[in-house]
Amino acid sequence: MSQCEVHVVPQALVPPPIVQIVDNDRTVIQNLPAPNFTTQSSDVMPPVVAASRGLAQMFGLDPRAAVLTVLIDLMVFGTDTFSLETLLPLGVLIAGVLGFIVYKMQRKWYGDDHDSALIKCLVVSILTAIPIPISPFLAIPAGIVGALKAIRRK
């Protein structure tokens, strides 16, 4: 059995280079297009795409999601001090449901991809599960950014 060598032979500038498989006699056995090692995985976002998405897309919440987050947080934990934290497990469950709803809102109405919507819904869920009304400090500014994005789109 003869050994084979692999040579990359660049052609013109427009077509991709060709990989030639040759045997010991330097006879070309097969020509194949060279693999493109410059392509990126679909999981990695190129910096140009990340920069073009803008501040509103990266940090914004759909205004309806922001209002819902503030209302749920105030309703669940606004009265929790009177119940002496006995409703905390219920509040954590409600925060999880709110996170799922925010995920769906971000995907459908705000146009986020899966990862962005998931990160935003987890942040909203964690802030809502904290037994003090802290989520308005995030949800209101994020909702304003989302509203500005919606106004600029029209």
C-alpha cells in the first residue's frame, strides 16, 4: 500500500483552494475543495453582530413584561411583610412562572433569541424571588429602554 501526501494548491483569488491527494509517484488521485477554517460555530456570535444589535436589544425588556414584573413583585411581596414570610415558597413559585411568561414575551413580542430571552427571564425571576420589592429597579429602566426601541421602530 502506498503512502499519500496532501498538498494545498491555491487557485485564483476567487475560488477556494483545492486539496490534492497524491500518491508517491506525485500522481493526483483526487481534488477536493479545501475546508474553510474561518467559519464560526452557530453558538458564537461574531462581534459585529453583537455590536449591531444595540443597547436596546441587549438590555431592554418588552414594556408589557416590565409592567407585569413590577405588578407581580409588588403584589406578591408587598404584603409578605405582614404574613411574616410564610408565603415565601409561593412567591418563589410565582417568580418561576413569571420568568416563563417573560421568556415567551421576549421571544414573541421583543424579538430576542433563545439565549437573550432566557438570560432576561432568569434575571427577572431571581429579582422577583427576592422577598423585597427590588425588581422595579431593573424592570422599569429596562421597560423604558424597550419602549424607546418600540417608538424608534415606528
